[in-house]
Amino acid sequence: MIHIIDEKTDDILAVLSEADFFNDEYYEDLKAVETFKFFMPANHSKAGFLTSRRRIVIPGEDGEFKEFILTEPYLINNTKEFYTMGSFVDLRKQKVIDPIVLDGQTPSTAGDYVLSGTRWQIGIVEFTGLMTVEFTEPLDAYEAIKTVAQLFGLELRFRVEVAGSKVVARYVDMIQRRGELSGKEVVFGKDIEGIERRETAGELVTALKCYGPVRDDGTRLMVIVEDQEAFQKWNDEGRHLWGIYEPQTENTDMTEARLRSLGQTELAKRVTPQIQYSLKTIALEHVYGYEHEKVRLGDTNRVKDEDKNPPIYLEARVLSVKRSIKNRSRKEVEYGDFIEYSKEDVQAEWKVLRAQFRERLKKAKEDALSYTEEYAYSKAVIDTKDASVYADSTIY
């Protein structure tokens, strides 16, 4: 269902049941983009509640709530179309952070500084260290909280809390990693309807000319980094495939060692063709008997398609989710951050796991035998006890 929220009081004004709307689509990705759209008959009695800037709340997949701001209501013939965005984006309009240096900050204290005076507050934080947080230019609160999360290497999650007929709290969580390393296998023919593999070599190089920032005197540091293994594989009749690299920094005092290190890191990304996969998956968790097959944003799964030649074995992360809150079986998942494995890699890992299992089984048997020998009687002792018990019984 959809709760319609008063944008000023946070009270629930009306509730839309699943029969009241259609063609709904929720979208979320790891870049903090969250949208929701749905359609209603233009003459519906509750359509009048849905005006610009009005807020709505929908259920998440695990009991949480998501809040959105209505940005684009359309009337097309006899249908009203409603397009919304995550209400956290409104942080752009709630506060501006002036340039400042905050020493000895945790994500919680820096987040509190950014969010104070807004509708949002810091929720769950998975980090305990201290760092200096510096805002070098004016930022709105939304960009500032993203900057804090990036500085501490955390990912953002936005959620609201509903009690009775009111939204009572809005939280920004900063966590180490969204999703789980579930180990779930996504298999062609079961979870996967289609899989595409694209390999592009347009950006491939074997050497880089690296240029540092322009110094005060107008000169620039330049170093060359090369990859001999890539050169042997990709060279053009004995010539390097060249590229240019300029690190995005204003540090005019950059040393040659630092520039070379940055260049080598960049070159490592460009010495092999870029490989991309596109998957179309099926949501099985809402099918009876497949409840354990759930997939969430940020999860890392294993992808397998053994019908291809050569077979495809991947480890990949869920980058975005598109689903319906009305028809829960309608769900699309986009994967990225792929790590490819060969069949030999998979078989080698299986052998290691099998050896570990055998070792554990052997130890379990040894432990059971040791326990039996310590607490159980041998056959000879049992026979003796049988005889003594029989003798005692004749006396009685």
C-alpha cells in the first residue's frame, strides 16, 4: 500500500490500497538514486490528495519504509501519472554547508554537523575511527553527507520510521557495505532469463605519459609508466599503445614518486579489454518453496551459465533493483563489479572445498570415536557386567 503524507505535519492523510493504483515501479541503486512511479484513474476519489511536493511512503522488502516526494504529477486523458524521488534529495534545499575544517571527526559527529537543522538524523553507523573532514567549497547538505560517507569509505542508506498515523523519524545510515556476501548462485535457466557479454578494447594502452598539475612557474612534472607484459601481448609492430593521464588534483607540489604511483595504478586499469555483462533475472523469492532465493541491493552473488562455450562463471554485485510493490514477482536486478573465473578456477576451488570437507569429516569421526572410548564400555566389559548382574539376580 501507499501512504500519502502531509508535507508540513508528517501526518498520514490517506492510504492507497493495491486496488487503487497500477503500473507501479520502484527503482534504487548504489549511487543513492531512488525513484517511484505509479498510475491512477483520473476520477479516483483519493487522486486529489496527490499534489506537487506531497510526500508518500511505501514498504520496503524487509519491513522498512521508504519516503518519496511527488515531483511530477501528470494528467493524460483519463489517467493520472505520478513520478517521485527519494525525499532525502530534498536535503539539497534544507541546508548549505560553508567551507570548514572539522578535526577529529567520526562519521557520526561529521554527519550530525551536516544534518543538524534538517529533517534527517544519523542512524546506524559502522565506523569508530577519527579523521579530519574538510569541506573546501560550499555544499548542500545532500552532497555534504555523501562526501562524509565517501571519506570514511561507507555507503549510505536512507529510511523513515512510521508510528501510528505519522512519520516520526528519518534516518541516514552509514554502513560498511550494503547487501550480503550471500554466496547465492544465480543460474541461467533458473534465475537468469538472458545474459550478454561485451568486450571493448578502445581504451586499452600499454604505456602512459603522466602529467602533474601546472606549477606556479608554469612547468609540469611528467613521467612515463609502462607495462611490459601488456606490451608483449598488444604492441603495434614493436610500438607501445600510448595514453595520457592527468590526476585530478590541485597539489602543485606533487613528487615524481607520487605521480609515478598514480600512473601505475591507472595503467593497471587500462592494460586489458573492458568486459561488461548484462543480466536479466527473475525474482524467485515470492514463489512458494523459493523463499530463500532473495536478492537485495548490494548483494554479491555467483553467476553461472554453463551452456556457453566457454562456460561463464562470475562473482558479481547487485548495483540496482527495479521492482513493483503491487506485483512482488516483477523484479529486475542489474549486476556489476564482475570478477570472471575460468572453469579451471572453479574446479580448483571445488577441490579445495572438498578436501576441507573431508578433513572436517575425518576429524568429526575421530572425535566421536574418542568420545565413545572414554564414556562407553567395550564388549568384554559388557559381557562381564552381564554375568555379574545375572549372578546377583539369582541371589535375589
